[in-house]
Amino acid sequence: MVTVRAPATSANLGCGFDVFGLALERPADIVRVERAEETTIEVTGVGEQYIPTEPPKNTAGVVAEELGTPAHIRINKGVRPSSGLGSSAASAAAAAVALNELYDCGLTRRELVRVAAEGEAAVSGEAHADNVAPSILGGFTMVTDDAITQVEASIPVVACLPEIVVSTRDARRVVPQSVDIDELVDTVGNAATLTAGMFRDNPELVGTGLEDGSVTGSRASLIDGFDAVRTAALDAGATGVAVSGAGPSVLAVCHDDGQSAVASAMLDAFSDADVEARAYPTAVG
Ligand code: HSE
């Protein structure tokens, strides 16, 4: 039997649409696997009622099929489904790492990123490795078709999850299909600034680089209270704010020891907009 904990993740980080991702110290999914004749899946925890247990419809089940490693898979969800915090990716990532060890497959962590992304693709229709990469590798990751790059980083953040459901399909539909050259220049500059900030563990640079007009701007309208929450977080000391993944979670980058004030301000702003929410003061881990 093998048990693996895979963390929640936040993709995009504003300027890094479908490329950047980071691992959060919490929340997390815990997956336990045991060898079996055929794959069966049991789900407990947050949002368990929304998660299919038929292996071909479950990201962990698809990973078991991809690896040729039948198992009884027990998933304890700590990451709410449809949260923008990489819920299905966490289950796929944990299953890939656990099954690789259980069956001694010998795949590297980077190879497991591609396997876990296939698990996500089979269930959600599109393979975005920007969540599975940080869940498996930790830290800050950059994923392209040709390369997976990982940087250890230590940055305080708050992930604030409102009780709103935003489908990834809707969130992708509102993203503009083209940008003008000025926007492109800004985005490249922000991506470079953010990356430098991750290398230096510098929350000012990371927060500054988080700025992005096109993706965050277009998705903000799907999250009730987003503008007020963003303003409240910045007023409370956050260095930058973005939609986490496809939303509805909102990610704020903080200074050391700044998470409590930022988390309270974000919760108050959601409450003023009549939206229930919970906050995870955490860090890139
Ligand atoms: N990069 C993806 C998006 C993450 O923002 O749509 C969700 O799969």
C-alpha cells in the first residue's frame, strides 16, 4: 500500500496563462493505493458527491489505466472540485506518484507530469499540465509543449475560495483569442518580473508581475465581488491579486506575516458582496 499527499495548486498567475503554476502548502488531496485485479475508486472528503467513481471518468482511474497499474484507489479530497485550485489535478498527481511507487514503474517525476495531464485531459477534455506540474514537482513551475521547468520558491499567499461555481469551459470561453502588441509587451514584461521574483523569493516582484489585463480582466466578471476583493486585499498589504486558475478562487501574494490581514480583508469583501467564502493563508510549497 502507498499513500501520497498532493497539494492544491494555482495556475496562470495572471500573466502566465496555461504556463505558470504554483504548489500551495494547503489544502491537499490524500490518495492511498493498493494492488488489485481491477481498478476501483472510493472518494471521501470535500465535494465527494461531485466526483465520479467509475475509473474512466475519474482522473486517478485514468492515470491507473495509462500506467497499466490496476489498484483500489482511495481518494480523500481536501481540495474542493471546481475551485480553481487544481482539484482534479491533485488527485491525478497523487495517483500517478503513488502508482509509480506501488508498481515500481521507474518513471521520473517529469514523466509522471505528462501521465497525470492525460488523466486530466480524459476527464476535462483538455490537457493543461499547469496544475499537475506544481502538484507533482512543488514550487513554481513553467510548462510548455517542449519543457517543464521548476523553481523552488517561498512566497506567502492567500487563496480565497468563494461559494460560487465557475465552469472551466465558461472561464475559457471569455478569454480573448488575440491581444494587441502593447498587451503582449506588458504580458511578457510581467511574466519576466514574476519569474525573477520567484527565483529571489521576492513578494514585491511576484505581486507586480501578477498583473494581467486580458485573462484576469475577462474572468473577473464571472466572480461576484472580485473587484472589491482585489481592492481590499491590496489595501491590506497584498502585493498582487489574480484569479486562481479558471476561478472562482482568488489568489493574493503577501509579504511575510501578511497573510492574516489579507485573508480577513478578502473574506470581509466577499461577505459585503453576499458571497460566502473561505480563505487559506498559505505559501508556495
Ligand atoms: N490554465 C487553465 C485555465 C487552468 O485557466 O483555464 C484550468 O485548467
